[in-house]
Amino acid sequence: MSEIMLRAWQSAATAKALRWLTEIKSDRHFLINAAPGAGKTICASVIAKRLLEMDEIDRVIVIAPRAEVVKQWGEEFKFVTGRHMTKVTGADGDVSDFGLDLCATWAAIQSLQDAFQLVCHRSRTLVICDEHHHAAVEAAWGAKADGAFQDAKFVLVLTGTPIRSDGQETVWFAFDDEGRIDHPEPGTFTLGYGEAVELNYCRPITFHRHEGRFSVKLSEGEEVAVSGTRSPELDPSLRRVKGLQQALDYYRLVCTPKYLPDGTTPDVNSYQGTMLDWGISKLDDLRETVPQAGGLVIAPSIGVAEYMAELLEKLDGEKPMLVHSQMPNAESRISSFKNSNRRWIVSVAMISEGVDIKRLRLLIYLPTAKTELAFRQAMGRVVRTLGPDDYSRAYVVMPTLNILEEYARRVEREMGSAASKQETKTTKICGTCGSENDRAAINCASCGADFPARRQRFKTCDTCEGQSPVSAKECQHCGQSFKADYVITLNEALRMGAIVRGMDLDEDEVQDAEKNKKKILRDLLGSGDDAIIRLVQQLPEESYGRLRKILNPE
């Protein structure tokens, strides 16, 4: 069994949890709400170890969001306690003789409810629920978890996003009028993102806004401008053009791949290409101080992910790792990247909550769901620290989109704040067993049933009135080409400043800091002022120019 040095917050949380569970005893649930990367897994494992040593429990069950996270739990639990934790799945049935300590995904609870209920009934059990927002009262996972663990002696709840994006309440806790968890203060420990950064447990983030300026030219000669900072002005007479309103959606434009005239070669001058080009330069810069630093691309679909992977290989010269739900052994590919020195990994809904790749420092963010919960979970992938002497920064490149910028400002204020109730649901329910699954899944994680293919949409040929798939370039019946009544052109893609530590920096300030950062840093650190030095260590380099102006006004 390994001895470890706990962070101050982990020691405080452990002491508070033990006091609540074994002395106060007014409730069997203890809540830890801590920023991603702060060390919740280690803290929970230490609490489990102490409860075992105090002869308060006999065994431990861990429930986590994904298979990769379950694997991480097993490794860290053994590191702390010296006890082996067995991974179980929905196909295992009776798990009472699988070993004392068990770990499974939230999806597995669907099939293991009775088995877990039996374990908790027979033994004094601590249940650790990681990423508790999965357990909504009205959702299948929440209902099953409530039944499975009703006889558990203690329940330790871990979260960095304490409210679900759809506003549903979660099992075991009351909620206040604003939808926040309302658990007694003695039974709760909170470590916000801001505090975690100040304590050097997490990396501060710089959010770079990436602007795209498009023009949509119609066959009649009219032209409409679209950008992230300018809403399109559409003449009422143009509403007759089929699909034009959808084509003018800015986020749809920035997520649309652009190819060279041959139709197969990715265009490096596309919007995504310009995002990646800046990201490559920043990763090169980061690797000067963190040689193993890696970059993550979160793409909105498998097609766009494959496109961006091709772009990266073309621009960077190294083939990135690509992972998505339809790839075999995706979890093994993530593990391989984690333990390698490869520069980039491109993902669709695979590297999210709980996935711990400490060397990730740069995120190109172009997601499917524009929700605050997804945003916060994605940010958590790049804020993890490599140790007390790691003063590197985390960087996010994202489209100029008001909703994403607002999320970024909230993250800067406090990553643990309530998620928006307007976010969309990102799961789907299996029609065979009723379990909740990731929206991108092609078969049920619990019972294996195939999900029906998405309904095909069709369009009508103006020549023969035959029906063809909307993606068809020509009519399947008469061969007539489908020609759009408009042509989309990317006129310019450029950075539009940054959001960092509560400041909105314009692009001139950012570029000035980047150009002169070594001199600015030398001047500031050379001041000998301890307060200034501590401040500089916490601030991303993009803010150095403004900091210099504040300290040395002309």
C-alpha cells in the first residue's frame, strides 16, 4: 500500500467526510464538489481507506461515467488502498463473489441493480458515485441507482458539475429555488475552479475566440454576409430560397468542412484549418516548456473529426490519434495516446468527463452540443497539472459565439457554478431495456440492442419530382444535378482576442503580449516584488501586456 502526500483540500475534505459519516450521522450521503483535475479520485479513495481502517465498511463500489474512467478508478484505488477493484459489466449477473471492491459504469447499473442491491444488503458498503449529474431522478440511471444502493451504509458523491444541463434533479439530494444542490454544509465540501487555480491544483485557461467571415452569394446576384459578430441581414424576398436560412447559421458554417476542387482533399485555408494552424503554433510553443504537452480536438461529428484529422496530418506532419464511438478499441486508443508523446488526439464525444490525460494543454473546441455542461467538462480535460512546479497554461480555441463566450466568462468566475437549464439532452433511451445511452451510440451499452438508424431525409428533384437523399449531388432517378441557389465563401478567418481571468482582451493586446512576452516576463520577474511574481505565475501570458500597462502606466 502506497503512502501519499495529500493536498490540503483533500485532507480537509477527508476529515469533514469522516466526521459527517461516522460522528454526526444525520445523513449517509457526503458531497464533494471540486473542480476537474483537483484530485477527487484520490480523495475519495483515501476516505474509503480510512473507513476500512476504522472498521466502518467491508467493501467499496465505484460508479463512473465511462469504461476508461472505471479503469482509472481501479488503478488509483489500488495505489491508495492496496486493494484490487474488479470491473463488472451489465453482462456479469451476480457479482457478489467477484471480489470485495467493484467498479462499473453508470450504464451498467441498468442490468446490475438487483446484484448491487444484494451486495449492499449483505455487506457494509461504501458507494462512490463519480459525476453524479448522471443520476437524474426522472432518468433511468437515477432510478436504478436509487434502488441499487438503497441499503448502502454510506454514499460518497463526487461532482464538478453539480446540476444537470436539462435542469432535472438528481437522486439523494434536495434542491434550492435556483436548482442548486441543497445539502447541509457539514455534509458538503466545495473547491471551486478559481480556488483550485490559485492553489496550483489546476491550470488557468486562456480562451481564444476564432472568427469566421463568410459570404453567401445567391444565383440572382444578391450577397449576404455572415460572421460570429454580425447577424445576417436577410431581405424578406430571399426567404424563398430553399435552405438559405439554415445555410446562414454561423455555427453550421464553421462546422462545415471545405475541400479543394477535387472534392476529396481538405482545404488548409478552411475555417477549421485556420483554427488548427494556430493551435499547432501554440502547441509548439508549449512544448518548449512542457515537452510532452498534447492537443485535443473536440469535433461535432465523425465526418468532421476525420476531416480535421486529415488537416492536422497535412499541416503538422504527424498523424493524430482519432477516436469515436464507431471505432473498435476506442478506449485502448485513448490509453495509448495518454501514455505516449503524440501531439494530437481528435475525438467525438469520447474524451469528456473524468478522462484523465494530464499532458493535455490545448483544446480546439468545435462540439456537437453547445451546452454549458459539455463546455465545462471539455475544459476539465486541459486544466490538470503535472505537479507543484507546473506553471504551464491551458489554451482553448473556440468559435466567436455568444453562448460559448458567456460560458467562458462563467468558467473564469467559477467553474462549479450552476449549468444552464436551457441545455439540450445528449443521451437517448434504449427501446428494449429502457437504459440511457450516449446519443452517438450505435447499440445499447446495457443490453446490446441496436439503435435504429437515423431516419433518412429526402429532397425532390425539380425535373422528374423523384425523391433522393438530401446528401445526393444528383437525382437517383433522372441524373439531374442538384445545384444550390447559393455559393458559400469563407472570406477571412482570424483571432478576435481572448477571455482570461475575468478580462476581455482585444487581439492587439494579445499579439503584443505574445510578441514581447519574454521581455515582459523578464521585467516583471526582475522587479523582485513577491506579490508581482506570484501574480505573474497565475496569469496566462496573453495578459502580460495589460499587466505591464497597469503596473507601469505611461
